[in-house]
Amino acid sequence: MDKFTKLTSAAIPLPIENIDTDQIIPARFLKATSRDGFGENLFRDWRFHKDGSANTDFVLNNPTYKGSILVAGDNFGCGSSREHAAWAIHDYGIKVVVSSFFADIFKGNALNNGVLPVQVTPEFLQSLLQTIEKNPETQIEVDLKAQKITEINSGNSASFEINSYKKTCLMNGYDDIDFLISNKSEIEAFEAARVLI
Amino acid sequence: MKKTLFDKVWDAHVVKEIENGPQILYIDKHLIHEVTSPQAFSELEQREIPVFRPNQIVATADHNTPTVDQHLPVKDELSRNQLAQLSKNCEKNNITLYGLGHKYNGIVHVMAPELGITQPGMTMVCGDSHTSTHGAFGTIAFGIGTSQVAQVFASQCLLLQKPKSLRVNVNGTLKAGVLPKDVILYVISKLGTNAGTGYFCEYAGNVFEEMSMEGRMTVCNMSIEMGARGGMIAPDQTTFDYIQGKEFAPKGEEFDKKVAYWKTLPTDQGAVFDKEYHFDAADIEPMVTYGTNPGMGIKISETIPVQDSASFEKSLNYMNFEKGQSLLDQKVNYVFIGSCTNSRIEDFRVAASYIKGKQKADNVTAWFVPGSQQVAQQIVDEGLNEIFEDAGFKLRQPGCSACLAMNDDKIPEGEYCVSTSNRNFEGRQGQGARTILASPLVAAATAIEGKIIDITKQLN
């Protein structure tokens, strides 16, 4: 897994609420057996018309907005557990998703793929969206160690929560498998001690 | 300390607590399917990690399988590859697979309960968010991502923070024509799509106590649609009777011992939940959704609410509905009865009871997709298939089908589909398709009338 410590980038605004994982990556693209290449179909049906031509009204097709931070509306990533959504976001080059609320499974999937979900207040989200829309060049700094997101120009900032274990994993590029395997003797002891089930 | 059903099951599965961190939770059963497992298998292979407990894993093929001509090779190359990959991975790792054509094949959340794999007090996971279905048995069951699938392969455990607790109480008498699907669509319409995020939900009250296991599964299935990772219902005599005699259920003395344990699981009197809601059963009517998330539901007799927000308008625009509009008399050309929410025998009994002696509307294309081979067989055995055929319907073969349209069962662009599935997201049933979620009774009535009708008027 990629390490994540600090990132400074412009951001892409997507102020739509309840963006579900079917929008992030539609089911018909889940037939691959590897983790690669999902980025080209990220937000497929919003990004492209049915004939395959680009929908120029969609923000990812607007050259004004660039960067590796996506700023999205409330309840981002709801719906299906497909990790393909996190893979698509990661593969497209997004390292941070900012929203006022994240769905549970998506949040876990993102963290397991080196994508940082940054949850801020609805007020901070609104101000961030307005700033980006006014000035698409606005640089945003996301500092995982300090758990802080800052608009560089204005200095406007907010702190965000992250589980301390997951923070360590992300900062060092660790994943859960090695940790779990290192506990195998305890897992076996647990199995041996069980009476029921 | 008074414990909830959830606490009792969770606490019995904690292997270890990490200081200031998550807990290592032991997983009893791991269900897998073709779409979310291949990358987990290849990750283990790359890292040369063996599958730790293959006999606690059960696999089925369901998400992208065709629902016609299952005896022929799967036409779509990518689907065929993915299915072949699943067979190969299961064979290599000694995992039981109920593949296409097997008598136990079916949608993962239909197949496991009907085989007695799902039992109270267990922890169960699957790379599918509707794993919450199994909570109907008093099981902690939840959906996981593929990285977590790999973790369970490697260690039969997951690293998790214990979620908060939520209880939804529904008491009173349900009106005629109100089905378990209506109850859960009503609850989600009141609480919204993220009220349950970070929580595990218990459903309590006489409405759930009086429900069949099929009904309880429908309710728990949609817990994720209000954001809750899982939903649970306390095991009781209905649960025990359902499990007894099932293929993989404990037998004889072993069964009695298990039942004695299962009886200790219900939430203690006086246990406190982090959040609690109460609803009156009499307020619930048959429900339909009008928007692009499952929380956007109304009683069938109501009109679409008037709300001003860009997201709300985007949603109505996609559905081609107006604020304040009624859905009654809305012409509908597609009907889907199926999915892990409503494809069990009881759902087809409800549909057949309405359809009997009537004829399918000419404008309607209807897909009736049983959840498993066993359900399909039962439909035939109970004579329901004759009722469907006499009315102009044809039963298809089991699978997830038009719920997520990974196979050929896609609703065309711009068309409305009254669907018994669980998600009305944009494009969920096909690019540009417009989904209206409803119960099997409302779906059956729509298939006969060719439009949405107020079913309660016929029943009263």
C-alpha cells in the first residue's frame, strides 16, 4: 500500500450528496479479476455519454479543475461494498476525498488502499467548495500527522479524525494482513477454547 | 452489565483488543462470490499466504450469471472468465463452491440461510453489502471490501472498531397489503440513508416477532440502505423452526444444545442502545420510491415531497418526476421480482396469490427470478409456476439478475421498472434505467395493470 503523510494539491469539487458506489464505478465494470485500470471508468456514466463521448458538463472533464483531492457532498460512498470504487479513485490519481460524511464500508476500503477520507463539518465543506469554485487554483494541504486540512491562501483550516491504528498503517504503508497473521497463535488459541458455534 | 444481542455475539468473538486501536474479531463463516473475491485470491497468492480455514468458506456464483440457458457456456467473455476464475480458486484452495447448475446454487444471501449455513450467534462476512441479510437469524453479518476478504482468507479474522448500537422498534398491527419490504422502506424513508452509519441495528417489536424468517431477511437485508453495516433480529422459535432439518444445521442433541445457547442471545431487559427509534405499525402503507436512493420513498397514496436542493432536483430530473406528483397511474413497462431482498418462496407466493386468474399487461416485460435453485424447485412443487405461466409470465433461472444488471438482464434507458430489489441508484438496473422499489405485491400488481395502482383499494 502507498504511504501517505502530507499532500498539497488543487482540488476537484463534486457537490452532490449521497454519491453511491454505483456512480463511482458502475457494476458492469466489475468483471475484471485484477485491481488495475478502474480509473478510466471512474464516474463513468456521469463522465461519458452513452456513445462514449465526454460529458463536458461533468467536473472531471473540465480542465479548470485539477488535482488529487476530491471534495464531495454529504454521505459519500454509500451503497455497495465494492472495493472497486476505492480502486477506481486511487487509479485515477485521487489521494484524498473530503466530505461531511462517509459511508462505512467505503471509508474502510479507501483506507485499505492508501486513499485518505477526510471528514469535515458541513460548514467547512461549504466554504471549501465555494473557495474552489471561485478560485480553482486554490491549494489545499492535507497533513495526516497533524490531522489537519488547510486552505493555503486563507489559512482557513479544520482538523479531522482518524483511528490511530489506521493512521499508523497509512503513514507507513502497512496493511492489516501482516498484522493479523502475526497474531495467528492467539487466533488458534481462541479457536481451541471455543465451546459453542 | 445488561447486554444487547449484538454485544453478546460480538464479545464472544473478540480474539484480542489492541490498545487504542481496533479489535481482532473472529469470523465463523465467510461467503464468497465471483465478483469481489478474485483480487483477494491473487493477493494471497502473490504474498504466498495460504487460505487459513478453507472449510469455513462457502462460495456461490450469482452476480454476473445469466438467468436463461444456464446449461450453456456463459456468452459474455468477461463474466465467463470471472466464473472460471472462481472455480479455479475454489478448487485450488479446497473451498466448497455451488457453481452454476449445482442444486444449491443461488444468490449468496438466499442460498446460505436455506442450507442452514447461517445460524444464530455466528459472525459472518461476505464481499457484498447485503450480507446484513443474515442478521435475521441473530447473526452478526456484514459486508466487507476485497482487502478484508483477503484478511479473512489469511486469518479468519478482521480488525474492527466495535460499532455503536441502534434499535428500531415497530409495534402495532400492520394493515392488509403491508409487507416486510414496506416496513423497511418506510423506516428508511423516515430515518434517511445515513442514519445507521457507524451503527449496528437491532429490529425489535411485535411486528418483527410475528414475521417469518423470509420477512426478517428482507428487513435486515436493507439495513445497509440506511447506512448500518448490519441489522439483527433476536432468534426465537420461528428462527429455530426454520433452521431445524436444513442441510447443514446441527442435528439431534447437538441442535438442542445450540438452541439452548441461542435462547440466551436476545437483548437483556434494560440494555441501553446508543440510539433508539419507535414507529407505529398502523402508520405504514405499501411503499414506493420516487428518487435515486432508497430513502426517497413515499406511501403509495402520497405525493412526491416538495424540497429545494440541487441533489433532490438532480434525482427527480433523472427519474423524470415532478415535485408534488403522485405515482399512481404511472405507466410502467418493466417489472422485476427477484434479488437478495425479495426472491424467496414467500415472495413468489405473494405474487402468485395476486396474479392467480389474471393476465399480464401487454406493455409489461416481467422478470421473475428465484433466489436459488431450491426456491425455483419449490415454485414448481407448489404449483406457482403454473399460475405464472397461465398469466403470461415465465420464470427465469436463479441469480442477482436485474438488481445490479451485471448480466444481460438490463432495463433499457429511460424505462421505469417496479423492482423488488434494494437499490434505486442511477443506472443500477441498466444505464439510464429508472427504478421504483416496492414489495412483491406492488410489483405483481404493476405487472398485471401495466401501471402503478393503489393496491390497498383492492384489498379493502
